[in-house]
Amino acid sequence: SDTSASASKKHRKSFTLEEKLEVIKRIEKGERNCDISRTLNMHESSVRTIRAQAEKIKESCKNATPVSVKKVVRTRSNLMENMERLLSMWIEDQTQRKMPMSLAVIQEKAKALYDAVKIELNETDAKPFNASHGWFERFKKRSNLHNIKITGGAAAADMEAAESFPAIFEAIIKEGGYSSKQVFNLDKTGLFWKRMPARTYLSHDEAYAPSFKAAKDHITVMLCTNANGDCKLKLIVVHCSANPRALASYSKDHLPGFWRSNVTVWVTVSIFTDYLCNRLTAELKDYCLQEDLAFKILLLLDNAPGHPPCLTDLSENIRVLFLPPNTTPLIQPLDQGVIAAFKAYYLRRMFARLIRETDGENKPTIKEFWRKFNIKDAIDIIAEAWAEVSSSCLNAVWRRIWPACVHEFREFDTEIAEAKKQIVALAHEAGLEEVDANDVQELLHSHGEELSIEELKLLDEQRLENEPEYTEPVIRTLSMKVMAEAFKLISDAINIFDENDPDRERSSKVAKSLESAISCYQQLYNEKQKQ
């Protein structure tokens, strides 16, 4: 991952006396470390170090010449620097979401961010900011945004390109001799893994709780499936942390989804290239072998920044085909209902787990459950939701660009609508009577919305945040003693069913299923016995 790649080598930035004195001045005004680090674009650990050495720094300043104090003169205000940093992140987020941007849209966002930062820094008397064309050109140069795609007018999907692409696509399929089993689509989507409907007391309480950050914990999930609908690949989850506490000591290779990390949770070129060359290639090769197919794949992708053109040369067995720009919402298969179904199923399963874990005596309250709900729980539910998306749904979404491959088209909007109704019913069963259909729709829609100014600030904090202190991980050992205890509990459960169920056929079937399910642990136990 991006974070793990950089973890082995830390770069220490040196600060001029002028910069250190600015930190001290803000400290003496009563500003918090986190606010200073965000405003001055430095790690919070650097602020703490300067705070601890404040007296020495002020003493050295007395003996310093004006030149040594002021090696670098900041000619641009903190207000402008903070605004442009947030704007750069917003532009990158929009690009990750495949959202076309016009100059007018960027200028309006810049002015909104300027006003928000002005209030935060208490610089209400700052001069007005017009976001002129000249400023934008200088901003692009300062921020290295040379490859940003700016549309001429209002951002809109390209209908003409979307209408002409299916004929091109079918010609490529025919020329390459691909079957529907060998044509794949990969797409990514954002997911706020710990978010409740806005009107619930859980959502309201979180806004004032120390753990409020978790409600804004945004991850990216990548999904990949074939046109036939029978091959659903393992998910990829991109999180801001390489090793969050909830996953400490767990093997990342054996999670229900491939784990990758990036402080912004964006799918970078390195993340995607590594996935394509290693994990994806291996999975597709195994699938072709299993299905007795030639290992040749047509992979359909959108024009996202994490998908560089050089991908077409990375594998001789996988041909990468890019959708025309600005056509994703119109014709990309996974965007035609699969992602919407996946998110609805995730929310439904999250509510179902909440009820299961809190219903009954000696069970945690709903607040306790939600406080402890972590990214490990979320990954389990994400995998379950992906497994629930039906093969008929995966096949039907290709209708717009390859209708010949669709076995039997049926509208599955009713399935998503039914899932939403069930979410409302589950919320009511859990005691969240205030939740209605509009709340559920609003929550599901929020996963795809652009980042708010507050969320951009949070992302900025995460980027500047000091690396967490190292804690010794808990070593998880599957010992013979632990396995023996588990075998006994399962055996006791089987005996209870056997002795009390009048339906012998049913209890016998359950016993066989359980024994089969734990056979991998029995084999491991036997191997340990021989050692």
C-alpha cells in the first residue's frame, strides 16, 4: 500500500526560526495543536516539539540575525494556503468520483472554501477573493494539476459517446473471440462504513462524541465481476490506515477483502497497478483454469485517475478497454444497479446485526453496540453484502452496452426497493421509530456525494496527523487447547439439537453440515498432534 511503502523511510522537515516563532505565537494565543498543524500544514508532532522547546527557540532568536531568522519569507497568507490545499483535495476527490468539472464549478468551490476558512481562522476582515482565471492558472501550476480535465461548459455526461460505444464494444468482443465469461468490469465506490440515518439519536449523539470521526470514516471499495454473472471476485477495500487497531494482529491476506491503505482512501495508480498485476491476474487465471477457458480477458474500466493508459501494456492475457470519458453513469455496467444494490444490502445487514447483537437479556444496548462497531465488523458485512448480489443482477446490468449477453433481462429496482423497506422495518424493530424511507434514501445517496467542507477538513487532518504510536500487537494463536474447547462446544450444540428436535432428519443434516464446516480446523488439530 501507499502507506506501507513510505513507512520504512521517514522524512523530517526542518523549519526556519520564523516558522517556529509563528507556531509559538499561536500557542500563546491559546490555539490547539491540531488547529495549528492544519493551518500551518505541518505534523502535529512538530507542533508538540516546538511547544516543548519554546523557551530555547525564543532565546536563540535573540542572538539570531534577521537573515537567519527569516530564511524563507511567506508571501502568501495562511488563509489562501489552507483554501488551496482543501481545494486540491476536493478536485482530487471529484476526479476519483469521475465527476467532470468546469472552470466555473471550481471557481465557485474555491470561493466557498475561502469563506469557510476565513471564518475558521477568524480573518473576517480579509480582502474578498474572486477566484479569477489568472489565479486558477497560478493555482494549477503551484498544485501540479497539469492533467486535470476541465470541461468547456457545464459538467455533463456525454450522451453521444455513450450511444456509439456499444457498437465499438461488440466489435472488439467479436474480434477477440471473448465469451461473456471472459469479459469483466471493475469499478469502485465510496462507502461511509459507520453512518446511521441522520435523524436517529445515534447519529445525533455521535456529532457530540469523541468518536465522531468514525461516522465520517470513509473507505473505497472496488468491485469486479464478469458479464456472465457467475464470477464475482474478491473485494478490495482501501482504508486510511494500514493497520487500524481493530485489525491489529489479523492477517491482512485472509480478510474477506484485499486490504489496501492510503491516507485519502483514494485508489492511486500504485494501488491499482499492484492489484491488476498481482491479485487480479491470479484470480482471473484461476477462474479460467476452473472453467476450462483460454486465459484471455477483456477488462472494461472507466477513465479514472487511478487507471493510467499504460495499464493496457501490463498483461498479455488481460486487454484493458477504457470507457469514453464522462459516460460512466450512463453505460458502465456496475453503475447500472449493482453498486446501489450492494450498498442497500450492506445497510440492511448492518441493521440486522444490530438487532441480533442487542436483542435479549444480558446483551449490550444499541448505543454500546454502535460504539464498539468497528472496521473489522464492517468488512465482514461488506463481504456478505457483495455475496448477496445475485448473478442475474450482475448479468442484467450489461444490457445497455452488450444486450446479446443478457440471459433474461428483468428489472431489479424492485429488489432494491424491497431492501429499503426492510431497512426501515429493521430500524423500527430496533426502536429507531423516527427512521422512514426518505431517511434511508438520503443515507444511501450520501455515500456518493462529494465531500463537504467539514469532511475535507477532516481529510486534511488525517493527512497531517502524526503517525500513531506503536502498540505491541496481540499475538493470536489457534492452539490445540483452544480448538479442543471449540470442538466440545460444537459437539454440545449438536447433542442439544439431537436430543430435542423431533425431526431427526433435520438435526442429522445440521450435524453433518457443522462437522463438514469445521473439518479444516480438525485437520489443523490433527497436524498439530503429529508435531
